[in-house]
Amino acid sequence: MINNILISGYPGVGKTTLIMKIIKKLNCKINGFYTYEKKESGKRTGFYITDFSGNQMVMADINCNSLYRVGKYGVNVEAIEKIGISALENAKVNADLIIIDEIGKMEMFSSKFCEILETIFNSSKPVLATIRIKDYPLTVKLKARDDVKLFNLTINNRNEMEKILLKVTNDLLAQQFRK
């Protein structure tokens, strides 16, 4: 039985935008986190990680001096653990739907984040998450789960994908409430 929805796609295709559109149309308690670009003078300089209570930290920045790097960005693992893990722990208890945006290279620098993912995906709570298209052992494992439905978002399908994912998510929630 499907309990987890993953949205994959190349960077910039609109995965976060899609999840936020879907969330606005749902009638349930959500929790988890999302990421978005940090911009200065119109240029991307990093990324924020934010929970649905408004707590936010810089997750990655061009000026971050970190051992962990993705391209030109230094990754602040502490932000992933303070905001992301805390939000996921809260979601396990208080949400009808757990949102994870995103399961990507930056987030996977945290071993604690990788550990809680397994707990989240093994829970009875449904998950709606974005996941990097380029695979790592953890993303391969998550995408291959029997209880996961994987959708690939592209520029060409993103308008129709919103309707499809909204229906699939609502069906998943209805199934959850019947339990």
C-alpha cells in the first residue's frame, strides 16, 4: 500500500513550488520543512530551511565556511538538524501529512537526518517529499520502497502534475483517516 509520495526532478523545475501549491489546497494538519533560495541583489547566494511554524535558518551559503560543500555553497549541517529534524520529530506526533522538501545532497550530510528519514518512512504517517533526481544509496533505497509512489516533475508536465499529485495526496489522506 502506498504511504509515501516522492517528487523528483532537476533543480529549478519547480518541486518546492509544486509542494507549496498542493499544501495550500489540502485540509489537514501538515508539518515538516521546506527549503528555498536565499538571494542578494537578485542572485542566489544560498538556501534557507524553514519549518511550518516559521522557524528558519540558513542551510547553505556561498560565504559559509564548512567542511561540507555542494558546488559553491558551504552547508550548515546544524541548521538541517535544528530545523529539519526538529520539524520531522514534531510531524511524527502532530501532523496528518509530513512534508519533506527536500531529500537532497545537502540534507544527507547529516547522518541524524538520514536516520530520522527511515523512521519517518516506516511510520504510519503519510509523507509528501521532494527528492533529488541524481541518486545516492539512500535515495535509491527510498525510491525503491514498496510503499512509495515516485513522480518525475518536468517543465512540460508540471501543470498537469499539480492536479495528479493533489488527487493522489487527498486519496492517501482519506485512506489514512479511514484507518
